[in-house]
Amino acid sequence: MSEQVENLKTALSKIKSKDFGIYFYTIDTKGNPVASVANIYEHVKVLNELGYRAYVLHQQNDYKLYEDENGMGIANWLGEEYANLPHASIEAQQLQVGPSDFLIIPEAFGGLIKETQNFPCKRIVLLQAYEYMLEDLGLGESWQQFGVNDVITTSNTQKDYVESVFRGTNTHVLPVGIPDYFTKNEKPKKPIVAISARDKREILKLVKVFYQKYPHYKFITFRDMSGMARETFATELRDSFLGVWVDDLAGFGTFPIECMKTNTPVVGKIPRMVPEWMGYTDENGNTQLNENGVWTSNLNALPDIVATMVGLYLEGGIPQNLTNGMEETATKYTTEELRNNVETTYTNIVNQRQVELETLLTRLEETESTKTETEVTNN
Amino acid sequence: MSKITVILPIHTVQNNTEAYLKRAVDSVANQKTTPKELLIVHSNETELKELLTSFDWGTTKDYVRLVENTGDTSFQGQINKGVEETTTEYFTFLECDDELSTIWLESGEEYISHYPEVGVFLPIVFETNPEGQFISFTNEAVWAKDFSEEMGYIDNNVLQNFANFNFDGMIVKKEVIDNFGGLKTNMKLTFTYEFLLRMTYNSVPVKVIPKLGYKHTNTREGSLFMEYKETMDPIQSRFWQNQAKKEYFWSEDREITYEQ
């Protein structure tokens, strides 16, 4: 029996006994809370709870897990239990993979997809932000060209998009799960507007225009929600009477869902790709928006919409259809759903890998058998 | 039914009193939560008593009670009389030419259940001219960031520097009046201010509910504050401002002699 056949048999045996690693390549955000990284940590956490050996894989040894003089680490903005998950460093040569292992690469790391094309493990792209999926790829280059066919993404809209760009991609949809501490506030909400914007200049512009046009509402506080520990973020959001979301490039749009879960009405600029929880495209190609938020395509209208919402809040008149729509969406994207989806998705991926390796083994054994028969005949 | 009593003081009949009163009473009738009682505290003026007897109380007839005040019928005296007659844990008051917003009692109930330690809840007041046009808000400033020690609360330090609060429509726990006194009839012009200073001095939490709870007709001819405006010079106004800062240490209503 050849060494190759022996290796494949060992790999299959490891897959069947869950004795393999799933490595999630993750950037070091240096303590800055980033939703996409939080989602990776959720996958790693659930997989470990399900008995898999999942790792957060980072480039350098100085990956920031704990707070230092320069700010927060994973333990501070995500939680201690996340910092305690298995981590592996490429610099420390802790990434040693065989055919039974899996390497999950975020969409923006086209360079890593190229560099790892000769790795024996299964590689999968985790697509959370479609906007970055062509980063580091040259003209005409695709993931398949470098041996990656499988993609995990967070929404059907992103699935449709990636499959339209890279034809033949095998895409798994695994929506984001919002942690259980995003709950409704027991106490009444305060006249605070929570803002989440990819481009921080939009926040400043909105606030300046708002105060300029509505000076009698100067007592309204605007809070930039970036850079907060996750649980603090949830508490602040719960207190706020309104959320404002500006992210043209969003792939999924976690912030509005978090708003809905905390019973905070949200005003948002419709992103380039309409998230599935926000609406859908009908048979005539028209976008139909859900009534779970106040959605506009006009960025300049945001200060006026915020002012209208302030008026409704002060008069206790937030429309019932809006709160009903929010509640309906808020029942989705739970951690329980995430757990179930992670289990289903990764079980499918592992099963597919097993079939791939079994097919490879059968072919290899047939080739070797034919080769042996030929040698015997020749002798 | 609400656990809040609405006190409506009225001491004389002027132009449009009936129309204003109708509007005020309708605003009580339109509450999302029915008050326990609507106490009309009135003087013994014959014309007023006739008006109140023939007045169409609408749906409030089931819970309206007329209380004749034979004592001090100043604004403060009328409120104090109403408080004496109140049988509920909390009360609010409504001037006869103003309106409660339809959500005010409902909001009050909600905030009382979440903040039972608070002794005085103020609304954000929607100030209008006699034609009903918006002039400004009052009380809203405490919700601005860093205005007070705790967002939404009026504290004594804030009051030392900022006196422009309007306590119309305030919802008060009767217990704090029992403990620290009611409105002082000897205070002119700044009795509102003195009351808030006294409450905060005695560590009674004073919170502004961030809801438009009260529509206040400002600058109405014949109103108490127009009377003050017309009769008091700036020196006298300053005297009462300073006097409020001297009187709030005492619960009792002490004699005050105006000196220039």
C-alpha cells in the first residue's frame, strides 16, 4: 500500500472520529470591535461546544486577547470565554494541516487563498462582506482557480451574488446569530440616538445637520456605537429610543437586527445590496421593503426622518406596524438558530469532505490495483 | 384606572374661562388612562360656582369632584387644598387654561412603576402662545448630555445655576408633600423654583419624563405670570429669585417681607 493511500485512510479515520482541526483565519483588530470577527468567534465557540477542534488562527504571536495600555482585547470586547477559546499562531508554526483539516479564510484574503493552494487541507471561504471578495485577486482570477470551491456566507442575497460572480461555487448559507443579551429594556427608553456608520464622517454630518435644522431638539443625544465592548454596546442600544444605520457596503447588516432585538426602532440608509431581513425584489424587479424599520435611499433625508422619530417618541406615538415588524424580525437570528445552523453547515461540510476523500481513495486504490496488475502481466 | 389624581385649581372667571376650562377638562377626558379623580378646587366666587354647576363635564362627570376652598385661594393655596383632598398616592395638577397630553397619565404610571423612588416627575412642557403656536420646550434640557449629574434628573447643583423649569403637570408623590411641605403661599413669582430647590435639597429625586406631557399657554392675558410680568420690576424679580434660594432650607411657609 502506498504512503498516499495510507495518508488518506488515516485522514478518513480522523474525520470519522472528529480528530481534525478547523482553523479560522482571523485578523487582529487590535482591540477594535468588529462584527465580522465576532461572528467568527461565535462559529469557533459553537464548534468547540459541539466537540470539534476549532481554532482562531492568527498571523502574529502578539494577537491581542487581553487589554493593555493601547486598549481592549478580545476578552474585553467579546468576553473572557471567547479569549479562552483555542487560538493558534502562524508565526509560532502552530498551523500544521493534513487532508482531514479545514482552513476557513475570510473573503478579503485573496492572497492567503493563493498562498495556501498547495495545502493538503480543505479550504473554505467565509464570505461576510461581498464588497471585499475580489480584494487581492487579479483580473480574471477566481477562488476556484486556486482550489477553493466552497463558500460559507451569511445571507441568500450574498449567496446569489457570489454564485453569479464565481459560477459553480458550492455555497452554504449560515446567518449571523445575535447574542441573547440583546434583549428588550425593562425601563423606558431615553432620548438617545445610537448611530452605527461605516464612514464616521456620516455621523458628524447627520448630527450637525440635525442640530442646525432642529435646534429645539438640542437635548437629544447622539451616540457613536463604535469601539464598545459587546455587552456595553447592547446595554447602550437598549437605552436608546432610536438607532441610525448607514452602511452602503453591508453584506448582512447586524446593527439593525440588534436594534430590533432591543426594541429600538431603526432608521437606515438602504445599502447597495438589500439585506433579506429588510426586503426582497419582486417578480417585476421592484424592491419591496419590510416594515421592520424606516428605510430610505436618500442619505440627506436622515436628519429629517430622525426629527420625525423624535417627535413620535416624545408623543408616545411610535407606529404599531413598525414595532410589530421589528418584533417579527427580532424572533429570528437567535443564538439557538446559529448553533443549529453551525452544526448543520459544518456537518455537511465535513461529510462532503469525507465523500471527497473516499472518492479519492477509491480512485487511488483502483489506480494502484491496475498498476500492480500491469506489472504482474508484464512480468 | 390610574392611581393619580388630577387637581385643577380655578379661582375666578375671566374672558374665555369656560372655553379654556372645556379644553383642559377634555384633555383629562382624553387620557389613555382614566385618573382616579379630577378635583376642581375653586373659590367661593358666585359667578365661578354658577359656571362650574352648569358646566358640561362630559365623560369626566364620573370622577370629577368640586372642592370649595374657603381659605387661601392663591394658585399655591388652591394646589395645597387639592393635595389635602387627594386620596391617591400620587397627584398631578393642571392649570385651567392648559392641557395634558393624552399620554401623560399613562406615561406617569409607567415611570412610577419603574422609578418608585422618584418623588417628583416633570413633563417636557410644550409652551405655546394663546393662539396655540409653539414657542419652546421647557424641562427638556436635563436630558442633554452632561447637563446634570445624572441624565434626566434635576439636582440641586443644576438648580443653583438654572432656574427655568416649569412644574406644570408635575406628578408628585403625596408623601413628599407630607414630609417636606407643599407650595409656599408667601413666595411670589419663584414658588416653583423654591419647591424644586426644597425637594432636591431634601434628596427627593426629581426626574423629567422625556415625553411631551403638558401644553402650557404662555403669555395669556390675565394669567398669574402675566400679572407678575406686568407688575414686577427686575429688582423685585431678582429679590424673589434670591429669596427662593434662602427659603428652600425650611419646609414651613415663613413670612417674607419684600425689601429693595
